[in-house]
Amino acid sequence: MSFHEIYDVLWESIKRHLPPQKPHTGRSRSDLRKLMNGILYVVTTGCTWQDVPRHYGSKSTVHRFHLYLCEHGIYREIFNELLNKGYDLNKIDLSHCFTDTKDIPAKKGEISVTTATKK
């Protein structure tokens, strides 16, 4: 799978959910867009945090930022906004969705839907 960095329109939707940049004192702050691209690089390519390209920030900074987003529910906020935008733009069509229940066990004594359809 190829990796593409966050484009400007998507970044505008994402950045409002990210923590505000702290005032600059001492060492320069990490660029949040580069950190997000580093996280997406790992998720998209399947590489380890150790293999994050240096231009996205240090591997430990990218990983810490990922953990921060997880712990504060920021991924969920971003996902919900993008999902709602998808509905608003008619980019999501649930008429083509289905649920596969073969891995859900039937309640005791009942026949599962999958078993019933095989008979």
C-alpha cells in the first residue's frame, strides 16, 4: 500500500482536534502535521515505530504523540467528524454494507443465522 501525506483540506479538518501548540521556550516544538504524517506512515505501511522516517520527527516523539491521541480520545473525535462529513457529502452509502456474523456465537439453544441458511 502506498503512503500519501495529509493534504491541506484534510489537515484543516484534523488540526482543530489536536492540542494547541505550547508557547515556544527552549527547544523548538515539533510540527503537529509532520507528527500526524509520521503516525499515518506507520499505520499505512505497517512498519514499526523504529522505522519512522526522520523527517516526521524522532520515532519516540511520533510514538508519544500517537499515545497522547489515543489516551485523550482525539482519534475518535477526528473519525466522527470525517464520518459525518462523508455522510454530508454523500460519500458514504450504507446500502452497500453488510455484516458478517459467522464469528458471533448463537445464544444457547438457538440456531445461528449462518447454520439456518446452510440447511
